[in-house]
Amino acid sequence: MSKPVIATTSLAGCFGCHMSLLDIDERILKLIELVEFNKSPIDDIKTFTKAVDIGLIEGGCCNSENVEVLKSFRKNCKILVSVGECAIMGGLPALRNGIPIEECLHEAYIGGPTVQLNTEGVMPNDDELPMLLDRVYPCHEIVKIDYFLPGCPPRADLIWEAVVALVTGDPLKLPYEVVKFD
Amino acid sequence: MENTVKQLVEKYGNDRSRLMDILIDIQETTGYINSEAIEEIAQLLAMSRIDVEQTITFYHFFSTKPKGKYAVYLNTSPVAYMFGREAVKETFEKELGIKFGDVTKDGLVGLYDTPCIGMNDQEPAAIINHKIFTRLTPYRVREIVKLMKEGKNMDELRNESYGDGKNHLPSLRSMVSSNIRRKGMILSDDYQSGTVIRDFLPKMSPESVIAEIKHSHIRGRGGAGFPTGLKWEFCRRAKGSKHYVVCNADEGEPGTFKDRVILTEKPELVFEGMALAGYAIGGDEGILYLRYEYRYLNNYLLEVLQNMRDNNLLGKNISGIEGFDFDIRIQFGAGSYVCGEETALLESLEGKRGEPRDKPPFPVEKGYLGQPTIVNNVETFATAVRIVQNGGEWFTQFGTEDSTGTKILSISGDCMFPGVYEVNWGFNVEDMLNMVGAYEVQAVQVGGPSGTLIGPEEFHRTLGYSDLSTGGSMIIFNKQRNLLRDVVVNFMEFFIDESCGSCSTCRNMTQVLNNKLKKILVGKGVPKDLIDLKSWSKNLIASRCGLGQTAANPIISSLKNFPHLYSALIQKDKQFDEGFDMEKAIQASCTYVGRVPNLNHH
């Protein structure tokens, strides 16, 4: 039987959850024995090349590209897992949610104290750029999410335990030290 | 300004724990608390500026910007909406040319929303400069706006007749009605104020007072139902340099207003109960923590307290008992529901943000200023007096075995006779509905938003700690009302606004659940959403206080008792509906940066 396939992505996140995944230390060797990676920054495969069993999503959706990627994950993965605060709640990027998008853009490109070179007040509007959403959305408000791993980032042990449980079908061990919301 | 601030801070003895009083005085004299005043307070009290600011920003009646010469606070409780709030709001906005949340350009009038102000039996109601205006109509609003524009004073604005009961007294002169519909041991007129202090206490030891309270099996009337006698005993035994008696009159649970009525009609009974408690626990200082919405009661209550001092019912060697010293001061809140939680209340009493404390230690061990403190509800203190007068045994004949005595209910909503009713515990809901003249009842919200929403199948249930527990709020909805849209969402938004933000569960999960509920209401819900609502709401148990732990109750109880309302809105054939509209979501940013949305491109 071929090994289960995993894909990962970081949407509006900081890659901290991916770092946490790497924090499983020497267990990474066991992981490679257990699973095969497809689309993921870890092996740098850019597009899905086969059907995937488990998709791990870091980050919420702040622009149109995030939404597209997330939807492609839903299409190609049997199980989707929201990994970390940003995927689950929007996280730090969602701090802008109470502020109108116009104000955010103005602050970033025109009015902010560190803006010095943009004397003509140019706004990034190239067609190649992703389009910003009105607010940052948690992943489960865009596609169906099957599991949620809380934390900022989730402990390496939690990600490890969850992936192993999904792959082997064994019950998930969740001692309280492992599940943290911060 | 500096002078005033300095005088004020001195007036409160340069005491940090009196920050609330200092801020209230400044807010009332200048209409807001400006940056210089904050700096000045911080320096005089040797606090950091941010410590002053965090107290200011926690309470919604404090403001760092001018609130308008007339600050209008219009109640947002569901009952206000049921009785015409929308028209009242629109008239205010039309007549003044501003939206709620704004101040007119000339600084004359500010319009604000505010959660339940304890007038559910006379809605729509508003607070204008600490005075209550009840039963507002568009006509009345036009009248008020005209008078405000003419610069009339508050008495001229209130050109209506006074409410019933004691509301006509010179120190009150309020148009609020007490609406007492049924009297029991607390609201009855057969008690002569001071009887217990004068005739009973000289013959009783503090221990025997506690013994009578314990024997009566009275439980706290605020809602949590902790045995009062036990609380007093724990506090008496706790070691401390001083013991405090705190009366919780923060009554913020939407739909409850009975404490307002007790404090209007029977304040002497409450204060006597506090003195009695002081005698029992060995404390000489009592504090009435009163919600700012009831600021209009201030002069009246101060007068009552002075009267009691004049009659030696408060003060030194009360009623000739050597060493029985007790006095009471009033501490106002400044608009915060969570301050009804006893440890949040204590934080607020100390001049801080009203964030609940971790427990244990409980207030009976470490309460106000770290000293042993009892915090009891207004009604509990009033009841304690009648217990000591008549004996614990006498008290147990009222009510049921596990819920002795009477309970004062605040009944509002769709009924002919809203108001307060003092009933024996064990009263059933059906009887209650008949008593108040309710018709075509669809549902009753028992115990406010943190309580339960029940339907006709459960109207046989009885009021008591073992069945339907309640702090007294009863809101009746008839068959015309849209329960989910007008009640459940309103209550969820109330909790979202009033969460202190300390626990992530309460701060976030309330939002998440409410978003899901709104998604269901616009027809985008799927069966899984209902499962999510149920299972996700369980996380709230991890919150530190009762507000967070009960914040999903509007959803949980309506899901349980009115599942058909939800299932009618659910798309049964769909597994998932994101309710997400990409075109809409990118519109604003594209317009702002000047680009044509192109979704096919990506």
C-alpha cells in the first residue's frame, strides 16, 4: 500500500506553524517513513500532482489568492486541518477587521509614519497582485474544515500527535499540556 | 481644570481606590475626561497614565471626548425594540441630523446606544443627563429635541407627571414607575424601619444572627444561589484587619429591575440589612455598589442614609449597642454588565477595570482591598431583616424545601401588567403568565440572557433553585415575535459588548457563534452548523466568570427548546455553505486602489 500523502500551505500566516511542525525534531525521520509530501513549502512542490489525504492549512484568508489556494486544497485533499490561531480565527492579521479596508490601505501606503518614498500616493493596483478581502476570514468560513489544531503556534507535539493519529487511525492523545490557545 | 482635578482628588483623600468617584465627578462636571485631566490624576495618585486610561475606557459612561451637553443613552434591550425603539431612534436621528454614536456639530446633543437600563416594564426608555425618560414615542422625542435645542434645563425637559410610589418625593422627582403588582414580606408595608436593629439586635449575639440566617436556608438572590448564612459565617471567621459588607446593586441582567424598585420603595430595609450583616460578620463599613444607570436615585438614597444616621440606625454605637459601629457609602459604577460578578465588582470598587478575579480566594477571605468581604444582592439584605425579625423557622414556611422564602420577579414583555411581583418560590410559569395577563405566549426568557428561553411545553415548571433558577428577570414573547432575530442575536451581541475580554473563550467564541447564527439567519446554514453551535459553545466553560460561562446560553437554550426555528432556516441538502461571497469581499479594496476586479485571472 502506498503511503498517505500530506500537503501543507501557509496563507495569511507567518510560517510559525510550519516552524512548529519542523520542531518535531528527529521524529521528522519517522514522519518521512509514515507519509509522503506533495504540494508544500517543505519540499517546494508548487502544484498538486496527485490526490492528497491530509491538507494542513496555516493562516487565514486575507486576499483572493489565499481563497483560491484554500479552495484548491479542499478540492485535492480528503481531510483539511486548520493549524493554528490564524487559520482558526484569523489571528494577528485579523486585527485589521475592525478597521475599514480603505483606512488600512491609506495607512500602509500613504499616511503611515514610515511611508517616505511614495510621494505621489500610488496604490498597489497591478493586475498580477492578489486582491485584498474586506476582512481576514478564518478558513472554516471559506471551505469546510474537518479538524482544528489550536495554538500560536500549536505545539510540535500536538501537530505530531494529530498527524500520526490521522494516518494510523489510532486515538489522539491530548494531554492538557499539549493543547494551548496561545 | 487643573484646580478642579486637584480639589477632586483631594476630596477623595488622594486615594487610588476611589478613582471611579474622581472620574465620575470629572465626567459629570465637564462632560468628558480630557487628556490633561488624565495626566493630572495620574500624577496626583502616583499611578501610570495607562492605569487611569484603562479604567476610563472599560466603562461605557466614561468618555475622553465631549459627549454633548445633553447625552442621550437609548436602551437596546429586546423589549425596547418590541415597544417601538426603532421609531424613537429614527426620530432622534432625523430631528438632530446625526446618527447614533455621534454628537451634533454644535456639541449640543450626543446619541448613544446602551444596554438594558432597568426599565423593561416601561420601554422604550432613555437616560438623558442621568435622568430617566420612559415610554418614549416619536411625538415625545420631537418635544424633547425641541426643548434641548432651546437649552432648557433637565426639569423643564421632564414635563411629565411623576411615577407611582415614592418617585414623586422631592429628592427623586422621577417619571419612573415602580409598578409593584404583588407584595410579599419585602415589599409589604407592615415593617417599621429600624425594628430589628432597635428591638432585636441588642438581645442577639452576632453568632445567633448568623444561626437564624442559616436556619432560614435563604440563598443569594442575585442568581447564583449561594447559602447566605454560610457566606456570612465564612466571612466572620476569616482573618483580616477589617471586614466589609458590599451590596451588589449592579443589576445589569437585561430584563431585571426589581432592585431599582426595592431601592426606591424600601431602601431603609436594604440598609438595615447591610447594618445587620455588619453586626454579624464584625464589619463597620458597608458599600452599596450602584449601577450608574440608577444615578437618579443618588440624592434620594443619600437622604435616606442621613435619616438613618439621625435616628442612630447607622453611625457609632448603633441602637445603644456598645461598639456596634456601621456606616454605608454609595459607590457608583460607570456602565458595565460584568461588574455584577462579585469579584469584578470588587475590582471596580477599587477603581480598576471590572475584570473578574481568579477564584479562590473567594471574597469572604480576600475581598475588597484584600480583606474579608461579603457581597450580597439588594434583595438578600432586605430579606435578612425579615428573617431576623420573624426567625429562620418562620421563613421556611414560604417557598419550597430547597428554595425558601419569596422572590421578587421583574416581569416584562408581552403582557398586560408588566412590573414587579413578589411571589413564593415554587410558583409555576403558567400561573405567572396568567397573573400578568400574558397572551399567545411563544416563549419566556427566564433569568435574562444568561438564563434559559423556554416554550409552552415547559410552562409547568416551577421557579426555584432546583428547577428554573432565576435572579428575577422574566421576559415574555408572544407569537408575533421573531425569537432568533430579535432576541437571540440581541442577547449574543449584548454578551459580545459586555465581555471584559480577559478570557479568549469569551472574547472570541461569542463572536464566532454569533457569526454562525447570523449565517443561519440569512439562509446560508447547513446541518453541520447546528452541530458546531452545540459543540463549540461548550468551550465557554473555560471562562473565568459566569458571564463567559453562560454567554452561549441564548443559542444553546433556543436550540434545545425551539429547534424547529433553526431547522426551518437550514439548507438540509447541503453539506457545506461558506456563505462567503468573493466578489463582495474584494469590492472595497479594488475600488479604493482603482482597479477592476478580475477573478478569472487568478
